[in-house]
Amino acid sequence: MNGYKYPGGKMHPADENDRDELQDEVETAFSEIIHAPWGRSTRIEWYPPIDLYETRDSYILIADLPGVNPERVSLSIERDHLVLCGERSAHIAHASGRFHVIERTAGRFCRTIPLRHPVNTTKVTFSFESGVYRATIPKLRNPS
């Protein structure tokens, strides 16, 4: 199947190098628009995947936070909502080269999840191991 260029309003058969170059340009443009809008802001929001489940006594939060410094993560309870925030730094190792794929996101994140039951904020426990954040938030036994 022949490819075609459309310069100056006339149809011309395109050689394979032109087609590959056009494909590279289109893929780069989409990658920059979707994954790397650095021209607009150096702060890119991202939304790490989380699981929140409820047991009889607690809520358990598990968040995948690879590459996040544990000191940059905060967990709070605000008006019956669980709020998990943090930041992952962007590391561009080859800024002088040409990227072929850019999929890793960086920047601030903040996830807010409503809670159906009052919780004991003084008894929250958490761990951070191998990029996985886990928090156990006990429910209040006799909310007043």
C-alpha cells in the first residue's frame, strides 16, 4: 500500500522514510501533549492508584507510590474525608537526548476519599515498603 504526502495541494506518493518521519512526529506530539506538558507548568498532577477497604473495625488504605520519598507523603482526616497527598520528583536523565517514549508522570498528587464512619485519628498506623504505602485507620467504637 502506497503512502501519500499532500504538499501544496497536490497528491504525491510518499517514500517510506517520509512516512516514518511523519509517524514519529505525530507520536512525539501526542506524547508531549498527554504526558509532558512542561511548556505550561513544571507541576504535573498525577493520580496514583489506591485501594481503600473497610473491615468491621478499620479502614485500610493501600497506595502504589513508586519513586515517592516517604517524607513527601501526608495522610489526614478532614471533615469525614481521608486525604492522601504527596509529590514525586521528575527525573529526566537524558535531557539532551531525544525521548522515544514518555510515560512516567511526576508532580503533586492529592486523593480525597469520603469515609462513612467516624475514625480515631490518634490510632492511625502506616508503613511504606517497596513503594507501597499502607495505612490502617481505626473506626471510633462509640461515636458521640
